Amino acid sequence: GAVVSQHPSRVICKSGTSVKIECRSLDFQATTMFWYRQFPKQSLMLMATSNEGSKATYEQGVEKDKFLINHASLTLSTLTVTSAHPEDSSFYICSAYPASGGPDTQYFGPGTRLTVL
Amino acid sequence: GDSVTQMEGPVTLSEEAFLTINCTYTATGYPSLFWYVQYPGEGLQLLLKATKADDKGSNKGFEATYRKETTSFHLEKGSVQVSDSAVYFCALSDWDGNNRLAFGKGNQVVVIP
């Protein structure tokens, strides 16, 4: 089946630094990717929709200046957590789907565990 | 807005036991319903789906029936195996062309040999 990768799988950083997380669709082109955040024992919360070649669409309550999303190609979207703080520590998951696909054709990455000290 | 509620807490059971994970939803439209599974160290994978009322989704011995009257989509498996140990997420998509999914909290299932 289709594969979506994320890099890094784990990252630990100091408060105030910025962290970039990559999401790649390895064997298909994805015009749209989604970024989710998951707190312990909580559901996945959609943060933003990343569209290739255009600005991301952020969910209500998500700071777009805090969580910068770039979808520069049909196989790569990046999420940059700027000036990270301990409350940004979380599990970040991306998903992608082929251009003609429906909601059941989303493929998820394995997630990135961010810990901010 | 649309939301999904899963039963609280992890589920621990013995091999060959019957598994049920409850899922109920709230939606304004006519959503499609999904169960996703996440094995350790891997991304979420679609387990099964149902797109309209009374549809039954099935895969790998798991089943779930779209019950509009009770707004439910409970997941069942008659005889679990150790390899079924994973986290299971119920989700819905109100098919409006945006492909957005709303997830439940997930249930950790641990199957003991």
C-alpha cells in the first residue's frame, strides 16, 4: 500500500528553538496533506490542511505563525514549530491522499514525538 | 461540530476472546464512518469503513455496522489474536469534498496469550 514517512521520529529541543518536521508521500503524489496533533490519551486533532503550492488552511485556535506549514512539492510537506515551548510537546502526525482520492484513501505517517525542555 | 466518542480506557483480554469497542458519533450531515488501527511504531491504517446507514464494514475478522438510529459504529471481532494488540480509532468524515476526518480518542487493545 501507499507509504507516508515522517522525519524525524523523535526530537528533543530546548525551549525557544524551532523544529522542522517533514512529511513525505513515498509512492504517490499528494496535493493535500493534513497535520494532526495528538495529546496523551486524546484523539487526533486536526491542526491544518496543507495544499501544494498554496497557503495552508488552519483550524480554529491553531496559531499559524507558531506552526508554519510549507507544501513545496507534491510529495513533501513540512511543519515548523517556531519558538517551541514545553506546552508544544506532543505527538505530531501527518496524512496524505492521492489527488483523486476520498477520505478513505488517506495514508498516515508514523508520527513525530516532540519534547520541548 | 462533528465528533466521535469512544469508550473510555484500555481493553485487555485473552486470546480468542470476543472484542467490542464502542463508538458513537454526532454529525449534522450523513457521514462516512471508519475504524483505523495503529500498530506500535506505525502510522494509522484504515481497518474498515461504511458509507451509509446499515452498511457493514469488515476486514481481518473485524466488523462494524453503521447504525443511524443509535448513531453508532461499534467494532467487533469474534476471536482476537495477540497480533490484534494495537490502538483502534473510530473516525467520521462528513463528505463535503474536504476529506477531513474527526477522530475518537482511541482505545488501546492488549491481547494476552
